[in-house]
Amino acid sequence: MKLKRYLDFIKESVDNEIEFLWKHKEEDFKWYLTEFTDNEYTIDFHTKFIIECQKNIGSWSKPQYKSTYGITEVLMLSDIRPCYIIQITETPDAPGGDLTESLYFTKAVIESEMGMNCEIMINDERYDEWGNYEILEDDSIKIEDGEITTDGAGYDNIYIVCWYENPIKISNEKIFEYYNWDKDEKCSDGNPKIQFSKKSGIWVRIDQDDLSGIVDWRGSDMALSNLLDGVDMYHSDFIPDTDSVVRYYLNDDARSALVKFLIKEAGGLDTFIEEIETNLDLEGLTEEKVINDILEESYLRTLVSATDLFGGDTWDDIRRDYQSWDDQSVADKYDNALQSAFDDKLGENFEFQKEEYKSDFKVGTKYYSLYYYWILLEDKFIDELVRDHDYMERDIKGIGADRLPMEWFGRCGETTKLYVRDQYGDVDTDEFSKEIISQYLS
């Protein structure tokens, strides 16, 4: 029983904070409207939120957008602009007379004395299927003999919408309480799912798998498994030739170690000099001088020839290892290119920060990575779900903060194909040389 009273108290405290967003009451506006009430027009007063938005006045195939306003009862996340809506309803009981100038005067007085933005708007579903409020040009409005018309078209209601220019800030914690969202929720790896930033807003941590729905994988040239599990290494049957490996894929340290290895495999320096084919004059030189002359020779012809002669199975293993490194490099570059392409697609819809988590599981020569994204919750998620898809406040509460971004994308976003260009290997020569010295040539 005590817990229930405490929860009721918390909810009442949040509701009260929301109510305090509206500084004025109905009575503060009533005396500006006495001329309308004296003429039997019905006046209703509402408190809601106003949002700036774009309305398509063209077709679906050729959209044309113009700025307009949306009025909603649903609390936004950052652009919180409480508004007051004065609804004037036509009446058959009006004694007669033209109140058009009174409407303009009322708007001007509220703007001047209360320091608010005011616009005269209409909102009639017969003319506006999305229910947006549309600002009327001053010279198009007429209120006379109980009827409301704009450019000759009749309306049941006309509105004076009033709001303050600057948005009002509510703490992230209060927004979570208002929507009954769990700010202490954890991800599957045990890390927090929610992060509050006073500067930027509310961030939710979502793993890559849950965000992968932004891509049309059926029409893409890469599989979803490549994104989530890494690109499998392609094992090529090709083995690079000796000339290429010696001249391009080894650094000086590895070449020096290779010459020493070959001298040893030949049975000593004298046998090595006697049996190799070379244009160099190596007779009588010390081993150090022989190594130096071989490494300074143009195109390394002597070293290539000696490697083919004395390298044996060890050299074949080195060449195969290089091809494995190259294959892994291609897979890594594909993986990086795929991740980059996915992030570009994600960035078209969300503001995010990427987080990489390296697991203990190896794929090829590298450890498998998991990716999480911190997605910034934006007003457009709630705005477009409410305005374009008839979501109610209870729906937003039921979705939850962590599922809100993809709920919005599923309704308002558009999946696109993903393409990744062919990639080529880019083996780190120094790292490969270091590896083969350690494994084969030391």
C-alpha cells in the first residue's frame, strides 16, 4: 500500500511539472475575447505543444514541401514548446456583424501584452489530411454573421495559436518518468542501455543486429551475416612467386635474415658462393660483406636465385603464409568497407556514436568484433509517429526508449541496398617480415 502511494506521488509530481509548463490559465486570455463571446461565438481553450514541420503540398511522386505547424498533445524530447490554442467556433445564433478586424486586433494585443508568438490558423481534416495547423494569410480571413470563411471556403473553427519563442527544457530524467521508461535498463553484455547528456540529450545503446533493418539485404551484394559475423577469409590457391615476395613483400631486416638462412641451408658460405648464379664478385668476402653486396644489388637477382635454390620447403611455407596474410587483408578491408557503408546508411537516419567490443573469438587472424551504437533520441521519432501514423502517447510509452529509433524507421524510414566495391590486399610488410623472422628465419 505504501509503495502504491509512493508511485502515485511520483507520477503526480511528474504530471505537475508538465502542467507547470503552461504559465497562463484560460482566464488570462478571456478578456481579450469578449467581443466574440458577446456575439455568441463559442470559445474553447486548449493547452498542447507546437512543433514546426514540413507539409507536402505536392504529390507522393513529386513532393513539394512548405513550412507549417503541428499541434500535438505528446511531449517532445528536446524542442518542447507549450502552446495555448484559442478555438473560435462559428454559430448560427450570432446577431450579425463583421468581427474580422476584432480577430486581428485580438492577435496583436496578445502578442504585444503577453510577449507571445501568435498565428491565426485552421485545422480541418476536410482540407488537411494530416491534421497540421496551417497559418492563414491576414487578407484571406473573414468572420461575419456567425460564419468563418477563408478565400470563400467555410470552416467550422478558427484558431489563435499562441506560444513563447524559446523552447522549455525538462530534465532527461523527468522525460523518462513521464513516459514510464526504464533508465536503468541494461544491454545483453551488462552495460547500461541509457545515457543522459545535459548538452545533447538522451542516448540509447543498440547493438548492430537490431539496427540492421535499415538495409534491404535482399537487393544488396553483401549478406547480413557478413556485417554481423565478419567477412569470411577467402583461401586462394594462388601462391606468389619468389621474385615478388623477395622484392616487394619483405623489408630489409627480413631479407638480411633470409640470406643468413640460405647460407646455413647451403652448408656454409663457401658452398653458398660456389653454387649460386650471380654476377657479383663474392669470392674471399666475409659473410657480412656478402650479405651487404647481395642486398644492394639491383633487382636483388642473386637473392631471388639463391632463394629458389636453397629455400626448400621453408620458403614455400613463407610464400603460402604471405598469401594467407593477403587473403586476410582482403577480408579485413571488405569488413571495414562494409562497416563504413553501413555506418553511412545509418548516418542518413540517425545521429550516432559507434562502440567496438573485441571478443575472445578469432576469425582468421583477427578477433571477432561486436558493435554497439549510441543513438541520439530525436524529436522527429515522436513527431512523425504521432503526426503521420496516429500514434498516441500510450503507444510511445509502450515502445520504450531503446526501441523508439527502429520503430520510427520501420514506419517513416526507407530501406536501401548496400554495395561494397571490390577490395585488394594490403599486407603490412613490416609486420609480415617480423612474423617470418620469428617463425622461420631466426
